[in-house]
Amino acid sequence: MDPHKLPPEVWEALCRRCGKCCAEKVDLDGTIYITKKMCRFLDTKTRQCTVYADRYRAEPDCLATMEGLPMMVFPADCPYTKGITAYEPPVEEWDDPAVDEAIRELLGDDAV
């Protein structure tokens, strides 16, 4: 699937509205982790961005899908990553106290 060949509304329709892309990510020694800390603009009940039309101004760290794909920050089950060879999704689950502590130091207790 080549997103450059799809109309924007078709590309947007691929989104499952899981909200995982709105979670803070942490790079620890080259490994990306998806934390439990969500963007302040994510409505956790609807899994929708409350400032979607203005998200890049409201949250400068918000990435467009075309920016996030090469950075490999979208989860393995994200429809946007399907068909991308060599895509290595971030880690969503781990059992490593050292990772927990590193994330906690960077983002606070609510991130782990």
C-alpha cells in the first residue's frame, strides 16, 4: 500500500481509533517503548483526539503518520504499518524493572 497514492480520506479511514499512537514513546538504547502515558488531548473513552483539526499546533510532538512510520513508533497491529517490509514496531509489553525505572524517571509513575 502506497499512502502517496491514496486520497487523504481513504488514508485516514485506515485508522482503527485505538489511541496507541497517542501514547508517549520512549527510546531506550535504540529500542522504542510505548508507555501508558497518553497525550493530554486524547479522550480515553472515545479514543479520539479532542483537538484533531489543530493537533500539530496544540501538541508540537504530535506526529503525522508519514512522519511516524519511518521512526517506527506505531504498534504492530496498526493498519498503517501493514505491508511495510522491515517495519519493527515498538515494544508494548515488557517484564523488566530496569525499563520501568527508566521510563518512570523520564515520564513519571503514570507512564508504566
